[in-house]
Amino acid sequence: MTDLVADARSLVPPGKGLLAADESVHTATTRLASYGIPSTAETRRLFRNLFLETLGVEEYLSGVILFEETLGQEGEDRELFPRSLAERGIAPGIKADLGTEPFPSNEEELITNGLIGLPERLQEYKKQGARFTKWRAVIRIDGDRLPTAAAIHENAKRLASYAKEVQMAGMVPILEPEVLLDGKHSRSRSRAVIEETMGTLFSTLEEQAVDRAGVILKTAMALSGNESGRKDTPEEVAEDTVAALMESVPRQIAGVVFLSGGQNPDEATANLAAITKRAEQVKAPWPMTFSYARALQEEALAAWGGKEENVEKARAVFLERLHKVAEAVRY
Ligand code: 5MM
């Protein structure tokens, strides 16, 4: 096994997962604003500090995906966040894409930027302690109209070029083609789009000679759209999500991690537990775990509200949710 394959597998050990703390400044500002907290470099540092310096997270986290700004910031102990995570056995990772823009061939869809200058940025991230990276593409569903094959293909090409660069730089790539929850679509449409997206992604990775054994896939679950008026049961979500992945994801990859995508924390936890169970029943070939941002952070952010006196309480809330989510992958 090459070092990179071993590194990738070390991110998905039994019973642990990833915290996605890689919100860009724009997204972090929106999150903080919803709790009445202004967004400055210092309040964003306190926001990261709340989660990253919670005692005991190492019991549940194999890694944390960080945003560029956070790589150079310090926690309460005046130690840089990547160093303090690594000292606790948690791998620091980095969001390597530079966000999305409208797809020129169809401006209702998005493509992800960040390939220009990527090799240089990766060298810098590595110097700052990053061990793995993530790139997010966004796939929007609208009836049978969207996504277009062209948008899926362009995003897959960029994900593959990103993965190749990251492997050449000696780091692990996490590929996140997120099929959005937004819309009126059915769960079966979500399942079909996940299958199509992953099918295109993995054939493009093969064309570009990416070492598939060294990549991790970050995916959405197969869910009815959030404007469909339908709530899926965890068993329905599990059946369609695992079936979609079994159809389209090669067995060699190092692991599959899930995003929460706007599900509330309880839904994201229950759906993950059902997926773990289903994956075991059908003998899915990959380790599976969580890589949540909102479903892990939401309750703690509400308890914190930006106030120093609430830090302890908010950390207890965060640990409680982390414990439940980790239990969901300990079938
Ligand atoms: C889909 O977003 C990723 C997972 O988060 P959820 O569990 O909340 O769905 C997340 O890692 C995302 O890629 C980052 O928050 C960065 O987002 P932006 O929009 O700032 O690029």
C-alpha cells in the first residue's frame, strides 16, 4: 500500500469521521449573521476555536477540513490550529477550491474554480500543516431539465484535475460533487442524479489516471427535495443512497463520507445510522462515515451566540451531537 492510500484510509477509521469547518468567509459570515454575530477575522477565529479546541473531540474526529484563513490562526493556547489538531491525532485538511461561478454553457448551473495556481497553493498549504484537501462541485436538480450532462462533465473534469494535482503534491484528495437538496424533486430523481454524477466522475478519474485507491468521495444522501413536501424515512434514504453508490462507485476507493446538506442534526444522524446499517447488510466495500458542517455545528452555534460566557455550554452541546453522529457509524 502506498503512503497516500494509507493516509486516505487513516481518515476513515471505524467509528470516527470528519468535521467540515471549511466555510469560506462569505459562508461563515452568513452563518454568524444568523446568530447575530458580526463577521471579522477575530470573530471567525473564535467561531473556529469553539469547535477545534473542544476537549475530547479526538475521540470522534479523524480529521477537520479547514478554510485557508484558519490555517494561519491560533487557538486559546496561542498554538496554530493545524499544529494543535495534529498534536491530538486529528489530521488537518484544507478546502482547496475557490468557490463556484455560473457555468458559461448554462448559467443556471455552477462550476467550481481553483485550478489556476493550485500547485503553488498546495505547496503552501502543505507547509502550513495540511495533510488532505477537499474540492466541492455543486450539482443542481430541476425536474428532468437539470443537471445537464455538460455541467456534470465539466465539474467531473475539474475534480479529476484537482485530484491529480493533489496526489502529485503528496496529499489526499476528497472529491465532493454535492447533489443539492434544494428543489421539488423526488428521492428517486436524487438517486438517479447521484448515480449519473458518480458514474461520470469515476470514468473521468480513470481517463486522467488518478489513483482511485487514494481518493475519498464526499457525497450527499439520496433525499426528496426540500420543497417536495415529502419527508423520507431513514430506511428509504439508506436504501436509495447505498444502492446509488453501489451502482456507480468503484470498490477500490479509500472511503465514502457524507455531507449533511441542510438536513437538521437529528435527520442527518438518523439517516447516517440507517445508511451504516444498510451498507453492512449489502456488504458495501468502502468504509463510510460523516463529514458534516451544519449538522455538527448548528446547535452549538445557537448555544454560543458569540458570547464568551456560553463557550462551555456550547462545547458540551457540540460534543453531545458529535457523540450521537459517531454512534451512527458504529454499527
Ligand atoms: C456542502 O457543504 C459541505 C458540507 O457541509 P454540510 O454538512 O453543512 O452540508 C462543506 O464542507 C462546504 O463545502 C463548506 O462549508 C464550504 O462551503 P462554501 O459555500 O463556503 O464554499
